[in-house]
Amino acid sequence: MNRRYLPGGLLASLLLSTSVGATELVYTPVNPSFGGNPLNGAWLLGNAQAQNDTKDPDAIDRSSLTGTSALDRFTSQLESRLLSDLLGDVRDGKTGSITTDDFIVNIINDDLGNLVVNITDRLTGETSEIVIGQN
């Protein structure tokens, strides 16, 4: 036998003598709607939402809500508290006034024993009057 063909013959006999094992290929869907693993649902939804670049026209623009400074929020809360205290004093028959950027509130006692609350809009000059009887 020729020595040149010996390695080729050994390789061919080695390949032919080994058994070949193969398994059946089975397709498993990823999407749980089509029979896939239910644990994939959250991951698929997250990917879909990350790729979604459309904006809801009816959604609230949250950037406008954060546009107020800490000083503006504090001033608004302080005005609200002072107005609440002033209106709380109305029940006790006390008078007073408060002026804010938007309105002027005057609470006075008239000669008939009634409390009169005058509210003036500083922008338009409109006034409202509320009369509270002491009967």
C-alpha cells in the first residue's frame, strides 16, 4: 500500500465508522400571543414601547408643570395659607384684608352687623361682594 493514501484512507474510514446523531428541529415562538413563553410578554412590551416615537396629542405636557421655581411655589403656598387664615377669621366675626398679585380681599363689618367680603380682581378691576349675615 502506498503511504500517500494511508492518511486519507484512515480519515475516510474514521468518518464512515462514526455514527451521526441528529435531533428534530422544533420551532418555539417568542411571542406569548402565539404560544411562546408568557414570561417574554413584559420584555416584548418594553421593547415595543422603547421603539415607539409617536406622541399622544391629548397627553399633558409635564414640562410645563415643573417650570415654577421654589420661590414661586413658596409664595403661592404662603398666599394660600394667609387667605385661608383670613377667611377662617370671618367665622369669628373678625375683619382684615389681603393683597396678592391677582386680587385684593377686604373683609369689613357694616353698620347692620353683617360681614362684607369685597374681592377685587387686580387685572380687570372687577369686584365681587359677599354679604354674610350675623342672624
